[in-house]
Amino acid sequence: LMLDSMVEQYVDDIETVDINDLGTFDVALCIGVLYHMRDPYGMMRKVANIARDFAIIETEGIDDPRLADAPHGEWFPHAELNADVSNWFAPNDVWLIEMAKSAGFAGAEVLAKNPGQKAIRPNTPDYCRWIIKAWH
């Protein structure tokens, strides 16, 4: 262990894990998970409950300047996004931040937006990858 770190890696299914058994961590990383959840808000609540200090959340998202001030997202009931049936939704940054706060974090901010694929249907937003920090 570097610098006598107490870092633990824990791998489990966030949809089924009992967070009471899991405990809490100073920092929770939720990388590339949120958009695969059928219940993204429920998952965000679990992340908020296990992160004592803060969480870093990276997810597929949408970037639509027309809706820059409003929570907005797309739902994919089939395999519309990348022909992948496990891709369920893509939020904009406002939705992602407001969802984090509603789920129990005191605040959240965008750390980065990485470009993704262009819109897959006419009159729909482009895609990106959001990285946010949410804290207590």
C-alpha cells in the first residue's frame, strides 16, 4: 500500500447491494454506471448514502444549448443509444446536478464535459460524457 493508504476496492452490483452492509467511504467513484441504471435516481441516492465526503460521477449525457438552464434528459427504452440495450438514459448537466442534490448531496458541480457522438436522431441533442463532483 502506497503511503499507508487505507484505500479499499469494493466491487458489487449497486442495484442489489445492501448499502447497510457496505458501509460508508470518504470518496465514492461512480464511473460509467449511472446511464446503465433503470432507476438512476435510486442509484444516486445509494451513492449519496455511501459517500461520507464526496463522490465523482461520470456518465453518458446530453449537451443541448437550447436547454442550458433546464433539467433535461433522454430515455432509451430500447437500444437507441449505441445499439446497447443496457443504455437507459442520458441527462444534461443541470439534471445531473439537481438529481445529485435531491438524492442527498449538499452540492454538485461539473468538473468536465468530454465530447461524445453527434445526435442520433434529427432535432435531438449531441451526446457527451459528464464528470461531476457531488459533496456533503
